[in-house]
Amino acid sequence: MKKSIAVCLLILFACPLWALAESSESIYEMRDEKGRKIMALCGRIFEGDEYISGDNLLYLVTEVDDENHLAHAVCRGPEPFDAAASAQQTAQADEKPLICIYHTHSDESYIEGDGSESKTRNAGIFDVGDALTEALQKRGFTVEHSEDTFLPHDARAYERSRREAAQMAKQTPAAIFDVHRDGIPDESEYETKVDGEKTSMVRLLVGRRNQNSAANRAFAKKIKAAADDMYPGLVKDIFIGKGNYNQELYPNSVLLEFGTHTLDKDLAVSATGYMADVIARVLGGDTAKAAPKGGGEEEQSDSASFHGVIWLILAALIAAGIYALISSGGLAKMKTVFHEMTGGIFGGSRK
């Protein structure tokens, strides 16, 4: 008996309580009217939650079977997206708009890359945050990346991270991102290819129980619209859940999930570069992907003007030459006129 108690105590103290809580967190499955699987979520799904699928269909949860961890949803049809949502939406007066990043679940890690799904120090999710920070900085943003931790990973984690989010909101940044990774066990649900390279999908989460919910949702849709245009398949979907995720503090706030704990961390890190392009498109930063392949309109306009001037000069020279020939001076006269009009650039002797 004493031996059994000792073993139990050893297991308890060898594993953080929040890691045990996360591993036992329910995986819910959402199904449509015909019983077909729509999506899976690490965490509870509630009646009234909404879901925008990868192909932009809107689902409303009408019934939840907590015993079997099933959510039944009805399809409401295509979710309306603003046709201009993939263009730059938020003009910033600052030379380098501010973006804030933090991690409510600051223990989240990747088994492949970190060796564990949960780490109390040097968690893998901070590597993802660092990569996103660097990518955004390269695209013209100032980035504040909080390295604060809000352990344990439990139901009150958002209460502890709220102070950080509130301090960030006071700076009126272009956006606030709470960066996470999912906890569904099937890594294939996040594996994708962008421009032929393997990477991770990104899920967007919005809380529906706050006064900024409509603005948060609109912001998430702008991100998905831009991603669908630039890198189809990068943004997995948008889940609109019962919580608030501290998003009531700021309208341009959304939770981003880069892959899941069973996915290779390198794939989650690689996705940050693509997401930085998408965010730059939405918020007005620098991104070559956001501009037409041949350059922006201003660049094309300047090029056209330059070529127009060249053609005018050539036309004038040709006209002058024809006139010189007709005026009986012949070729000698033409050579003289040409030399004078070009200032000796063409046909002049070397010194």
C-alpha cells in the first residue's frame, strides 16, 4: 500500500498539474446535419458557437452531446466576405505600426521539436512567437513580443494574461495576437503546402461573448480573406466560441493557433513568414506578395512615363532627319542636325 502511494506521488510531482489538465482536456468533434465531420477542437464546444470552414461556409452549433463530445451544427450557407477585405484595410500614420504578441498558454510546446507538449521553461510556442516577430519586423512593423508566462495552463490562464493584454491595448497597436498551438492529436489536420513547401495551417479563434465580438470577427475575416487570396489553404478556419479570450479589450484582436502539439515545430515556425505577409496585407505593412508581380501601380506608372519620353525623343529625331533630307542638305545636313540635337551624345568623337 505504501509503495503504491509513493508511486502515485512520484507521478504527480514529476508532471505539472496543468500538463495533466491539458492532456485530459476533451477533444470535441463537430458534425453537420448528415453526421459528417466538419472539424475537431481541443476544448468544449457550446450551443450557439459558430464556425467558418476553410471554404467559407458558416455553421451554427444547435446541440451538444457532452457525454460523447459531439457538437451538432447546421450549415447557414456561405459566410459573406467583403470583396475588398484582402486589400490593405488599416492605414497607419506611424512609420512602423505596432503589433503586440503574447502567449496566454505559455507552456504550449511541440512533441517533435521540443520533446514534450508542455514545458514550464523555454516552451516551443515562444519560438513561434519569436519567428512571427522577426517576420513582421522585416515587413516594416514594430513588434512587442511578451515573454511573460501565465502558468498554470488552466481555466484561469486568461484571467492572468488579461493584465498583459490590457497594457498592450493602451498602446493602441495595429493589432494584438495571442499566439497558441492546438491540442488535437491528428497532425494531418494542420499539414499543408504553400507554394509547394510543407508548412502548418493556422486556425483563428474569436470570442463571441464580448462587446468587441463583431469587430474581432470582422478582423479575423479580413485575415482569412487576405490569406485565401495570397496563400490558399494557409488559414484553416475561424472558430467563434463562447469565451472572450480577452478580445473585449481591443477590436483588432484575434487568437492564432499555429499547428498542433503532434506537428513538427519547424512547420509551425515556417508558417509565420506566410502569416506575416498576410498580416502586412491587412494592416498596411511592406510585403512583396501583396503587390502585383510586376510592381505596384506607382512603379508601373513611372515606367510607362519614362518609356513615353524616350519614344517622343526618337520621334523628334526621325522627323528632324527626314526634314534635313528634304531640305536639300542631304546626308551631310542630316548628320549635322542629328549631332546638334543630341548634344554630341551620338556620333561625337571620343576625346
